[in-house]
Amino acid sequence: MKPINKMKIEFLSKSVNESFARVVASSFAAQADPSLDVLADIRTAVSEAVTNAIIHGYPDKEGVIVMEGTLYPEYIEIIVQDFGIGIKDLEQAKTPLYTSRPDLERTGMGFTVMETFMDSLTVESVPGKGTKIIMTKQL
């Protein structure tokens, strides 16, 4: 299916950029005139993906996060990628209530939230090289 529009941004892994990414993703999706509920779902999932990249991808240093969006006639695809430490055990990381950062009082629900609010979620990760989250949502 041919895309209607595409975007790509990169930003530093600073917590203040989580809200920036959320606004960019929902503004990009708004071109397709989806419902307010769909926009809220996209904002929530992007917020979780970017927060995970900031907290887990770069626990000891600042790094770069890349967010891409592709708008199709019937759905949107959003990719959030970091180039940080990666995930050693992806199945464990996706387990509800598991967190690798209990020191930060994390709930361990990030992947569960993304799966709940989006129609599909794919996670690719290589330890030492980073993590890519690919999400789609019907519009």
C-alpha cells in the first residue's frame, strides 16, 4: 500500500522529549482525521515507547532516539528506535509487571500498554546495539 505521508525526527533521550514525541505523533496522525480516541491511543503508546527508550535504552548516558511515522489510507505505522543497550531477554521484558529498573519505581507495564493501545506491536532488539519498536494503529 502506498503511503500518504511520511515523517522522521530524532531527538535526545531527555525526559522532556517524551511529551514532544507524543505531540508530534498525534499531530502527524491528525492529518487522517481519526477519532479523538484513536489519537489518545497513539499518544499513549508513543509515550510508553519513548519513555522506555529513555529509561532503559540509555540508563547511564544520553543518546539519540529516532521516531518515524508513515501514514497510509487506513492505518498509521510509528517506529521508535534507540541505539542504546538493547534488551537481553525480550520475552522477559514483555512480561507484565517485569521491570529492569525497580530503582526508578517503574511498573513494568510499558509493552503491555503499547500492545493494548495499538493494533500491532513488533519489538526488535540487539544487546549492545539498541531497540526498535514498530507499532500500527487502524485509523
